[in-house]
Amino acid sequence: MLFFFVHLCHPPEIEGILFIPFDNNMIEVRDCKSVWSNCLTYIKEQVGDQSYRTWFEPIEPLMLNNSVLTIQVPSQFFYEWLEEHYVNVLRNAIDIELGSDGQLEYSISVEKRSQSVSNGSANGHDKQLGAKTNGTKVPDVHNAGREKAHKLAAEYQLKAEYTFDNFIEGDCNRLARSAGYAVAQKPGVTSFNPLFVYGGVGLGKSHLVQAIGSEIQKQFPDKLVMYVDSQRFANQFVEAIKSNQASDFGQVYQSADVLIVDDVQFFAGKEKTQEIFFHVFNNLHQNGKQVILTSDCSPKDLKGFQERLLSRFKWGLNTDLQFPDLETRIAIIHKKAEAHGVAIPENVIEYLAYSVDTNLRELEGVINSMLAQNALAGRTLDLELAKETLQKIVQSIESEVGIDYIQKFVAEYFNVAVDLLKDKTRKREIVVARQVSMYFAKEYTNMSLKSIGAHFGGRDHSTVIHAITAVNDLIDTDKRFNATMQDLIKKIKLKPGV
């Protein structure tokens, strides 16, 4: 057996690699942190930013033994998710860093909850346990106010149509939907407590969290699910103060098994409301109950909140909903038509999907109006009806194609980020998308070449001329590119005003 002896002098260390002197040679002893750091560099290039922050940043490297790297993950569910969704990415990262003999082992970070919480439930992960409570257990008020809570829950019932079955999944919401479904199967047990869902208006936050609540009610009929929007919560608290029942108010919400609070951003500046919600949150969380929150922005961007409350919002999983891409919007329209038992022509579906690209509620409003006119007035579901309905409902529709629409349309088609069209990058796929965008800007807007260039990172008119020339040359010489352009032209003409 070979033994290494370290001299008293400090051996040199280069970028996380330790070299130990032995027989006048430098023998490399790799550090688990540097190996995992190199793995993360590869992983970050393979997954989206949101997935990287959620599933890889929390991982801690523990040990490197020969070619076996041991990493620590927060929970059993976390491990199962990695194995199900990212096993190939992890395998490639280990192969690159440790070779084909490399192996990855997991250590699951668990710690027993207090006895009153752990009966029949799984262990939680370290970050969830007693943070900033100095080990003091919040009194269990599960029974106090239970009857009032049931009455309140019955008064503000979850919408029956908000289910997972009719929540269309796409790249824009896949992580949030998957996490929500996991919570619905094991409320209060997964690492996602609280589950904090954020995003702009009309992107499906309320639909998703109510779907979670409905699924929990179906899977666990004995669990009390309470749903409330923040404005109603605040108003109820004010009324409780007026009638000297503030303590009873807290007990009512603390008796829930699952508490869903919509639009928590409206708690901003309401110190007393934040105070009572802080205690409600603490009690539920300490007793293994599930908390689900929504907001129009992430916790780090919320203003007018107590820091201790914001820190608790960050304990579990923060996940955003983005606006659906074209394919998801088309799928949503198909699902809506299917639910009503009608057939909407494909050209009408594409027209609607291209036209309403900022708010799902507007899109659903347009569809509902068209279906109503079809059923009640016998109107045909055609482009004429679609355009007429859009003009009445969606006030923001442009009368002509604008530069922003062109950039977004082309970027979506070529699957690149809009910002990259304005960047200096010379990657081929970005250059092609940028040149096509400039071509359409010249074709479908009244903007000067100088103005078009300004919208693409401040480029001059000669760059725009070169782009237009390059696109025309490719149309003439490249059959595949010509077909792509014909498809783009066909789809962009579905935009109102073209």
C-alpha cells in the first residue's frame, strides 16, 4: 500500500487541485469541490437558468474517493427528481471530469422533526427545520378554530375547472407544474415548503395553485385546504381587529393542513397583516403543514416586506411562470375547443395564437366570446369572426406589424433569445435569425434602415443592407432556407394588419 506524507510546508494549490510532494515528483490529489465545480460548469451549459438554480445550486460536494464523487442533496424527493430528469446530464459531467470509471453517489440530508410533527410523515430537509426559532416549538392549534376554518374554506371554494388535467404544460411552466404536482402528492413532506409561484398577470398562477389544492382534496379528503387571496386575508384581519378577535383569526388559518395565499405582493406595507401572517406561516411550517404562495414577482423583488417574512418565502422552492410559447398557446386553444365540443379551423387557431401573445386571460376571453357567438348567434368560427372579436376585446393589438413583434416572432421561430438578436455574438444561428429579422423589418414596417439598425444593438444602415442582401441570396440559392422563409412569411401574414 502506498502512503503519502505531507511536509509541514504548505504544498502548492492551483485552481482547487492539491499537489503533494512525493519522491521529488508532484502527485495530483483532486479536491471534491473543484471536481464538482467543473461538473457544474458543464451542467450549467446544458440546463436552463431556472433549473440550474433550483436543482444544482443547493447541492454540496462531500467527498472524492478515487473515482467516486459523493454529493449531498436536500431530500429523498430531490434525489429522485435528479435521477428522473437529469441522469444523462450528470452522467456526461462525471464522464468528462472523472472518466468512464467515474461514479456519483448521493448523500441525503435528513433530520428528524419534533415528535409531534413526524408521526407518520417523512423527514424534512435541513433548511426547513426550526430556522430562526431557537428550537422553540410553535404551539399546535390544529383543533382550535377548525370548525370556523371549515366554514371559511367552504365559503371560498376552489374553482372546479382549475385542475392539472386542463393546465397545459410547456417549457414556460414545466418546472412549476411538476413541483406543484409533487406537492399535491405529498403535501408538507417535500422540500417545496413553501411553494412560491410567481409571474406576470394572466399566466396561470391561480389556476396552478388551485389545481394543487383540488388534487390534495382528492388524494387526502381529511386534509383541510384553505384558499384565500391576500386582499381578502387582509380585510378579514381588519374586521377581526375591529371585533377584538385577532387571536381567533390567527387560529382559524393555523388550523389548515394546506394554506394557499394568492397575490401576496398586496401584503406590502401592511405591517400588522404581515405580523399575523408571519405567525400563521411559522405555525403551519413548524407543524409540517403545506404553504403555497403566489406573487407577481420573486421574493427578492418584493418591496415593503419584513425581512424575516421574505426569508421564509425563500425556504422552499421559488418557481416562475413565463408566457407560453407559440406551440403551448396553440395547445391551449385546442384544449379549450375540445372542452366545448367544437372544431376551430387550424388557420383561426394559428391566427389567435400569434395575435394574443401577452396575456392568457385575454386569449381565453377571445376564445370564450367566439364560442358564445358561434353557439348563440350561429356565427361561423372563421378568420373574420376571430379578427372582429380580437378588435373588441384585445385593445393592445397593433394595426400593423412592429419591430418588437418581428424580433419576438423570429426569435421564437429559431428558438433563440430576443436579446441575442441585439447582441454582438457571431454564432451562426443567431446571425441568421438577426438577418431574417432585419429583412422582415424592412419588408413589413415603414422604418428607415438606420432605425432598424438601432433596434438591433445600434448597428448602422450598412449592416442592415448586408443582412437583407444575405437573406435574398440564400432565398435564391438554398432550397431549405427558401422553404423556411416561405413558412415564416405565411405565419407572419396571420398577424392583424398584414
